[in-house]
Amino acid sequence: MSRASTQDARTTCPYCGVGCGVRAEMQQGRIVGVEGDTEHPANHGRLCVKGSALHETLGEQGRLTRPRLDGAEVDWDTALDAVAGRLAETQRQHGPGAVAGYLSGQLLTEDYYVANKLFKGFLGTPHLDTNSRLCMASAVAAYKRSLGADAVPCNYEDLEDAELVVLAGSNLAWNHPVLFQRLRVAKTRNPLLRVVVIDPRVTDTCELADLYLGVRPGSDARLFTGLLAWMAERGKLDRVYLERHTQGLEETLAEARQDDVSIEAIAADCDVDPERLETFFYWFTSQLHVVTLYSQGINQSSSGTDKCQAIINCHLAGGKIGLPGAGPFSITGQPNAMGGREVGGLANQLAAHMDYHSPGALDRVTRFWSTDSLVPRLPEGPGHKAVELFEAIERGEIRAVWIMATNPTVSLPEAHRVRAALANCPLVIVSECMADTDLLEVADIVLPASGWSEKDGTVTNSERRISRQRGLMAPPGEARHDWWIISEVARRLGFGEAFDYGHPADIFVEHARLSGFENEGDGRRCFDISALAGLDRQGYDALAPIQWPVTRQAPRGTPRLFEDGHFATPDGRARLLPVSPRGPVQALGERRRFRLNTGRVRDQWHTMTRTARAPRLMNHRSEPFIEVHPEDARELGLADQALARLEGEGGDYRGRVRISPAQRRGELFVPIHWSDRFSASALAGALLASHVDPLSGQPESKHGAVALAALPSTWEATLVVAEDLDVDARVCRETGYWARIPMAHAERWQLAGDPDAAGRDWLAWLAETLPVAASLWCDDPADGRLRAAGIEAGRLRWWLMVGPPAELPGLAWLDERFAEAAEGIALEAGQRRRILAACEDGAADDGPLVCSCHQVGQGAITSAIREGDTSVEALGARLACGTQCGSCIPELKSLIEEERAHASHPIPDVEPV
């Protein structure tokens, strides 16, 4: 970036748990571009496509800018008085436990700390939980009961130092792309490094795999208990390490041997090839430097804690922990899931990694938070975890809830039930950045919060690295920081002395002091950043990324834990714990015979409130979809890109079929991102039952049971409208399916009609639906095709094609016409003639988008391959695809292979990248 007329500032990406450093290019107080921070140790300058588009998601349009009280905009004093008054009245009438809070890994650590302190410390309710419960709780529970603390032992460099990396339940290529690229580089530098992928789906991550195990969903615990038994039978246990540093081996082995531990039996239970399974077992046992990187595919299970434990057991049994390139490594989903856990954001925690059951913890936190005139009233025991919390709201036990920076009406299982519970709750307070989310429909009080690039504080990534997320711009309108909002409510409740913060640095220093308060340094309380407690505001502003613990003994941080074999348990020994493998609770049956898997896609984040603001991120997967095995599709008569319907526990889901051999037979995949703001019926959460892990409380989101059928429709249409045309309700009426897709200068709607809508008079429908009459049209009543456009004062206002999306031209040319129209530029005569075709004469359709960074479509890539660019490097040199974040490289390789398979003249083999 040019430094002549711009300034740049360092901050941290707000998406996944990798915690990438970002350099923001500033002009006149605005961010006009971003790039990876080459000096940040998490990413060394790399960014994925979502991070690269951060500046495209900013702007005041669509932001909440004023508080709302019972549907009306009010000033801050009125809103804050109402929050404090209604919370106090609820507790006066129904007791402390009638109030709850639900937080998010999108909050900064300072926001989290103040919220936990208010709810648990001064409101005295234990019912404060976080959406991190949905992604990391099982990993947390397993670490705590085995290692003694929620302390990830590894760091990212261990991926590069390992001899074997096992990816279990992790589509690293899509969900943590920067780490995937680091692993790719490590494999290139060290040809002896092997990668094993364990996943029911063949994902883009498998492109890096030396061995793939496509296990039956839910069989992970059986695989790793089998591995432990195999290690024992072949004398591959590290007996010296086990004797010196662990306990529980014999009981754990005895439980593992309750099942048939032959390779054939384990392979049958996991539904994998025995020879491939034995190869994995041999590789794991023959290498010391092994990292097992696991994520939601392990955690999101009714037995997720046991699955994590089974992995940890194998690492302890082999002494593969506390070494460079070794350890059980849980990779975090959200940017500050770990920071939230540090300050007590989970319902079973207090603060500074202390728990209700920790000896002396309640008294210690009480004394630390006490002031001259205020004494906290902490609850005696844990509160409701996320799913339980909303069930308590449904029952009427919790009568007031404050939700911050998350949308449980989309993300939780049985999402419609959650929405109904909140609609009936007497008091729902929502702190939110965006003006149009599903949750706001049920909110009584809405508080406009600051967002990324405005918030100022810290986050902690998956390797325990604390980084600064800096406020670079002023929040729009009257939006305020979460920590300020919470502190102002606390002051109105009479707790102002305990919440007298003037800056996030004041909160961070208090948090750091609590981490060291009566912390004896004996390893029992791993989380300790007391060496940072002396930071002044200047030191806080300049804080460089650092991994905890940060103590007097380790003032520069601690890259790796448990190197001396001393763990955070009472006796310093790690626990191997018995695991009895269990299948999913959501059972398949005659009615619902398909196993449902859910997850993220490459270019989107959570419920798309941020990423959908960058139109290019909508192009790779623009509609909700259902990934289906070819044989299942053939059996049900489903064609690729046809519409289908899923029916699950709490509702249905409508999406476009993507036929893929990457799926196992009888199994389906749907993305989690689409909400009612983007599609008619695409809530993944509505398909899932509310079954949770009994230890962690984490929902079973990877193992739904659903029915699959075609979605009958007699027509499909694409409508593109100018951004200022308000047509939502009218467009969606009488459609069996719709999806809204933001474009750079317009809005696209994909529509499909129910069977009883056949024979529609489209011109009449357009006259009823759109405020601008049709100016041009061309129809073919025989096959139901039509193209039409509305032009007003010479400017394009809308464009319609009735017909299947396969006939849709590339819309970039059309989008440019909408951009000109927004600037008041009328169509030229030649452009008007081409409007219905939606392209210039002879223009080629570039096809589906492959590279989001450089907007390169499949058509251009295929043409280049056929012209001789038969390697990823050659395609990058010609088209730039694959040269920025690298997320599309697996897809580029697949296209090369497809062209090789179908070429009349064979394409020569090339060396893998």
C-alpha cells in the first residue's frame, strides 16, 4: 500500500480463531484497504478472502445508530434507564436467577469481562453463557478434566515442526484457510511431513492429505479408543512418560478393550478400509512429533467431550505432548472464544479461568471485586448452559435476557422454538451492530453497539495469543462500545464504584491483576497474565501479540505448555480417562433416513450480517444448498441445481441440490449461514434437535436426522432490482422458494413457484410487484420463458429472467448498468438493446466463481487449462487465481484433473503445488 497519502494501522481480524494480524490502510479517518500484517506471528502477512474483504463490509448503511425502546427510537439516557429499571424490577419480583445474559465470541475480552462481572458478580445470576458453547465447549471440558485447565498446549509453529498432522473433524482449507496455507508450505519444505484427514466428507482439505479416512459420522471415539488399544498391544506406549506424568492408564485401557480391538472390527464400526486404518495407526505410533488438530466435527456431538478425551488419551499415552510439533490441538471457531473463556463467559465459570468448584475461588473473586462500599453477591453454583438457558426462558423461569453480538434465533438447534421463547419473554435486550437481523424482531430494547474497526480491546486466538483489536474509526451515529453500555447500566443499578472504567485499558489491567491474584505459580492456575497488569494506556495501545501465561518468570509469553510434564491438576499429573464410544442421539428411521452434517462455507461467516455486505463473498456459494451423493440423488430423482426440501426436528430447509461424490451415501451437508434475511426457509438450526453433551452442554449439530425430497415448482426466475427499490415482501409472496443475493450495485433474487402458480401472467405480476412498469420484454409462452426490464427516465431499475438458473448469463455487465443508474446515468442506445441479453455482443459467460479474491470464474479457468496452463502456478500467472489467500487452490486442482479426464488430448501430469 502507498504510504505517500495514506496511513496504516495494525489490528486483528474479527472472523475465525486463527487471529490474523491486519494492516488497515487509512485515508481521512476511513479504512480503504487491508492486507495481512507480515509482523503478526499468527499469519505472517497472509489473509483469507474474508479477511481481505474486511474494508468492503464497513459503512454506515444498514447499521444501528440509535437506541430503541419498545419499537421507538430514544436517547441513550432513556434506553439505559429502561434497561436498569426493568432488570432491577425483574429481580425484585422473581429473584436473581430470573435474569440471564447470552454473549458471543465476537465480543472483545474487555466487553466480556465487564459483562461477566455485572451478571455473576453484582446481579448475582449464574445464567450467563456464550455462543462459544456451540463450538468449543466439549474441547474445553476435555482439556479441563484431563490436563487440569482449559489450556491449549500447542501453537501454530507446531504444525510446521510436526512429522505427522492429523486433521479430525476440521475442514481447515475452508474454515481456517491461513493455517491450511501454513501447513501447505510446511509440507512443501518438509517432504517427510504427512497429513491425515479424518472426516465423513471429502473436503478441500483432503487435497493436502497423504491419507484420508472417510469415517462414519459419530465414530471418532471408536477410532481413537481403538488406536489406544492398538498402541498398547504393540508396545507403543511411552511407559516412562505415563509413569512420571499421568494416571488412569489401566482403567482407560480396560474400557477401550471392552470393544473388539481388532483392526477389522474397528474399521467396520468406523466404516473405513482396514488397511488404511492400520496405516494411520502405524503412522501415529511410529512418530513422536504428532499434532492432532480437531474442531467442530469432533466437538459438536452429544459425546463430544469423550471424543476430545479419546484424542488426548492417545497423545498422553505416546508422550506426544509438550514437545515441538506435538500435542492435541483444539482449533477455535471464533476470534475471541478463548478470550471469553478467560474472563468467565461460560455459565460454569467464574473469571480468570476459575470455576465454582475450584477451592477458594468464590471467596477469592468476591474479595477481589469488593470495593469500599460494595460487596459482590456471586451465585453459589453454575448456571444454565446455552440450550438449557433458552429452555428456561421458554418455561418462564428466566424472564429477562440480554443478548450481545449473536443471533440465537438462527444459530441454536430448534431455532424456531428459540424464537418463539424469546417472543414470549417479558424482557429481551439486544446489543447489536446491524439494523436488520432476525433477533431484533423479538427485542424490547435495542442498543446500538460498535463493530470491528471501531471497537478497542483484545482478543485471544487458538494458540493462546492475545492481540489488540484496535478502534480505528468512530462508531456511526450514536453507537457505543459494549463495555461502556454495560458499565452505564451497572452505574444506574447502583454499582458504579465497581464499574468506574474510562478506557478498555482499565478493564484489561483489572483482568490481568485478577489472573495473578493469589495465584501461587504452582501451575494449578495456568491462566496468568499478571505481568501485563502494570500496563498504562500507552503500553496497552502498543501491546504486541503475546501468548499466555505472561508472568514475571515468562514476561515474553509462553509458546508451549506442559513442556516439563507438570499439568494443572492437584497432583500435577494428567488424567487418562475411560471413554465408551456412543453414537449420535438423533436417530435415523424410516421417516428421516438421512444423516445431516452442518458447517461453514469458504467465503461466509456465521449469519452473514457482515460478510454479505461484501458482494464478492456471495459469489462462490450464492444460495443455500444441500450436498447429496450421486446415488441418493438418482434414487430420489434429484438433478444437480434442482430445488429440494429437508424436513427435520424443528422445521424444514429449502435449498439447491449440489450433487457431490464427496458425500457418503445416506449423508447430507448444509451450510449454517442463511437466515430469514437471505432465504425463505434455510435455517440449518431448525433441522436439529436440542440434544447436548451431558458434560459440556454442546449441541449435537453434526448428526441431524432428516428426510429429503424434491421441492415441487413449475417455474424459476431471477429478478435483479436496484438497491433503492423496496420490494421484499411483494417479491416473496406466492413463491415456494426465494433467496436474496446482494450484488455490488443491485440485489438479486432467485425465485421458484409452487405448482399451483403455473400459467402466471408475468407482466401482470410485475405490474403488481414492482413500482416501475416493464419497459422491455420478450416472452415465449410455449416454454414459459420470459425476459423483461424496467427502465425509468432512461435508467435501469429492474431486470427479470423467467427460466432455470442454468440459463442465467453472467450478471457483471448488468450490475454495471445498475451502478450507472444509481449515479443518474441513462442507458446508451446500444446498452438498451442489450439489456434483455444482459451482456455485450459476443461476451462470454465466465461461469461459477472459483477465486473470490480476484473474481475469476470457472469458464476462464477451464479455457486457460485447455490452452495449456495445466498447473496452479500457470493459472495464477495468467489469471491471478490462487495467488492471494490460496483458498481456491484445491478447486483449481480439481478443475485441472477434470479437464485431464475429459480431454481428447491428455493433459500432461504436473507436480503438485
